[in-house]
Amino acid sequence: MITIDDFKKVEIRAGKIISAERVEGSEKLLKLSVDFGSAPPEDGPPSLENTGSGVIKQVISGIAKFISPEELTGTICAFVTNLEPREIMGLESQAMIMAISSGDKFFSLLKISQNVPLGSIVK
């Protein structure tokens, strides 16, 4: 079990997948470029205008057998953004996409259904 204080340390943000491609030499991995919007002003939330020129992070994820790169591009999903970067097959992953799965039985990304500012924090 973790405490609520432990959970509050996890930073989950809305990010738009601006490109996705297969990782050469891997059947499972996709390389995503994700836009998390511009840094919000110190005294307010991110702006809906923050698209296309924000903080871009590279995400390496083992979801290739569930979804194609073409289906991902343009999708806004939930990402854990404050994990330590991790090297996977020589590529740095700077965040983690959130999904629900049970082996081969089902798979679903945690997609954001409303037009929210990129970089918005899930609370």
C-alpha cells in the first residue's frame, strides 16, 4: 500500500502524441514524440493555445502489438511525466503513457476526451 502523500508525488499530465514510429529491431516498442504544451505561467493554468510549440518529450512504450503508430498520432493521452528517464534499446524514454491491459485480452489507452490544455495535471 502507498499513502496519499506517495500518490501525490506522481505527476500525470495530458500530452498530445505528435508522431509515432516503430523502434527498429523491436516488435513491441513504439517511439512517441509527445507535446506537453508550454510551461504554464507561474500564476495560472496552461493555455488551450499551447499546441505545437511546447515541451516535447520522447516516450518509448511497449504497445506496438496493440495499436499502430498511425492510430496514435494526434491523440491526447495521460502520461506520467516525473519518472527518471530510462534507456530502452538505446533510446531515452522521458515519460510513460498510461494504459489498461490484461495480456492479450484487452488494451485501452487513458485518452483525454475533452479539449484540455496540453500539460494539464490530472488530479
